[in-house]
Amino acid sequence: MARAQGARAQMALAYETVYGTPPVSGFRLMPFARATLGSEQPLLESELLGYGRDPLAPIKDAVTVDGEVVVPIDVEAFGFWLKAAFGQPTTAGTTPKTHTFQSGNWNLPSMAVEVAMPEVPRFAMYSGCVLDQLSWQMQRSGLLTATARLVAQSETIAAATAAGTPTALGLQRFGHFNGTVKRNATVLGNLVSAEITYSNNLDRIETIRGDGRIDGADPTKAALSGRIEVRFADSTLVTQAIDGSPCELEFTYSLGANASFTFTAHAVYLPIPRIEIAGPQGVQASFDWQAAKATSPARMCTAVLVNTLAGY
């Protein structure tokens, strides 16, 4: 009897033309490190009286399909998650291609994601997947990954794949060593770590249906926030926080002219932090920042991915 192992699991992704309907082709093989995407249907305990001390059988509640996928921030595959977060990009150039994703798009694509455990066999197709949140951290060392939180409509289990033979992408990962952070176009010094979280704040359309599924997941007001932790060496950031003025933060990873990823928050506001002395070691300050729509450009953030793919 075969036993499922994460080492043999595979994930395939394709965009849907109709929400909740997986396409018959066009799947791409996606690299991932962890996945909690799945379907849950809780049981409701019977509240009826008059049948003795032993309870009656429970009944099924509504179906919830969601979860997280941890993926590498790489040169090619990460663009599919950026498209899910921001919508269709604008692609320009020949070699390399520059794919520009912008916040503020009301139309987000839905995806079909198949998670395969072939040794069982179990092929779980999640249709109507919409990206709710995308987050990652910057630090000095370690593996660079992002977490994509998804809301899906349904889960379909089969003994054979419905994704066919997915097209494999070239895997070229960015590392923390390749990252830099700039404030107003100047490298931000004394930075220890940074966190970035972009949220679409999806509104689940929970209508009455015979199958217990949602009708959709619509984006509401977006949010971009995070944290930067710096060694306390000057009062530049504290002064900005006191003044209440915004700055531009640019988070960049580069592997050369043909492979880079730049995420820019155009208007970042900083809170006034508490400066604590925890002991004889260096003093650090943490800023839980929030971004807003800038005057120019008239959007909250921009993500630019440079690679050789024709488009997303």
C-alpha cells in the first residue's frame, strides 16, 4: 500500500475563463514548499430534545475551501501569484520582458489549482481560487519564500489528474542576499528585517446553494502594510513619523539585467515607535508601516518582474 509523501507531491495552476470552471489545458507546474489548501465541512451537533440522553446524529454545515501556499520568490513562477494578487500585468520589451503589476485593479483572475499525491492516488482540484493575501519577509539569511492565502469555491477529488501534463517553468530563485531596500531612492541603512503584506480583503459571496459552495470572492478595499526593524543610528525615520509625511519604500531582488523583482510602496506612513533599551546590545526600533494611495503615481504599489517569459 502506497503512502503519501510531500516529496512526491506536485502542484499545477491555470487561470480560469469562467469562475469555478477549471480549464482543460494550460496548466503550469508550480514550485511550492508547503500547502494547506483544502476543503472543510464541519458537523453541527443536534439540539433536539426528547430523545433521551444520547444525542441524535449531527448534520453537515456549509463547505469552506481555503488555505495557504508557501512558494519561492523566483524569476518566473512568482509572476503567476503576482497576477492573482494584482490582476493582468502590462508586458513590454523583447529580451528581457518587463511585467508591471499595479494595485487598484477591480478585476482579479480566478485560478484552478491541482494538488497531486500520485502514490495514493489522490488528485485534488481546487476551482475558483482567488488570492486574498500575499506576504513575505526580508532578512539577512535563510530561504526566501512568500505565503499566498487563497479562497476557493470547491474541491474535487479524483484518481487521475485533470491537469494533463503541466508545462514546467525554469526555476531560478532569488535569495535574501540578492535583496535591497530603498527609501526615497536611497538605500535604507541599518535595516535588520522587513515584512510586506498585501491584502485584497476578499468578500465571500455566501448565498444559499444546494452544494454549500460560495458564489464568488470579490475584492474590497486593498491594504498594504508591514514592518521594518532597524538599528537605531539616526532620527530620520522617527522624524518622518512625527511629521506624518509619507516616503516611498522599494524592495528589490536582482540576479542581473534579465532577472529581477521590484516591489514599490509609493506612499508609506510610519508610526512613532517606542525606543527600548533591552540590554547592553545595540538598540533597535520597529516601525509597523501602512501604505496608501500616492499622488503620483496614483496608486498604492507597483510590482515589476523582469524575466524572459512572453507574458502571464
